[in-house]
Amino acid sequence: MESIGSSQNLDTVFEALANQHRRNIVYVLGLQPCSISHLASMQHLSLPAIHKHIKILENAGMITKKKTGRITFLTLNKNSLQSLQDWLLQYHAYWGTNKDSLDNYIQYLKKR
């Protein structure tokens, strides 16, 4: 497993998810595989525009392509989100109510 925070993969995933269209694509593909043309129509994007988003997601290792005849289907590589999940989980202890967050911060300051 790559170390949390120093992972180039994590940076690439964050960059890929920095765009609303790409987050929507990830959401749709998380439900089921989809053709590129169907994704484009769902996102109200031209084919050249959707291809740019797909390339970024593909470079991040988040999606895979499979061509069946003339149609290219995309699927979400759910394992690609593992580095993101690991990074988020390290902050889980600090989340909760505002009082919990303040208490955690006070404990942190006392340890310094």
C-alpha cells in the first residue's frame, strides 16, 4: 500500500475529482457501466469535451474502457478510490460535533 499523503496517486485522484462533470461521471459509473455517448448526453457535453474528462479519469486509474463493436463502455475502477478513502479515514477521529473537534484540538495543543 502506498503511504498516505505522499502518494502521487492520491494527488491524481484529487485532481480528477476537482471537476463537477468528472464527479458526476464517477457517480454514474459507480452505479453501472455506461457508454461514452450516453455519458455525454447525460452531462450535456459534446463528445470532444467528454473525452477530455474521460482521459483525466483514465489517467488517474479511475475508469477502464471496453470496446464492444463500435461502442466503448466505461466502468469505474472502485479500487482506485482506496487511497482517497484511506486519506479521509485518518481524519475520522477529528470529526464529530464542534465540541468534539474543539476538545481534540485542545488535546493536540496540550501535547505540543
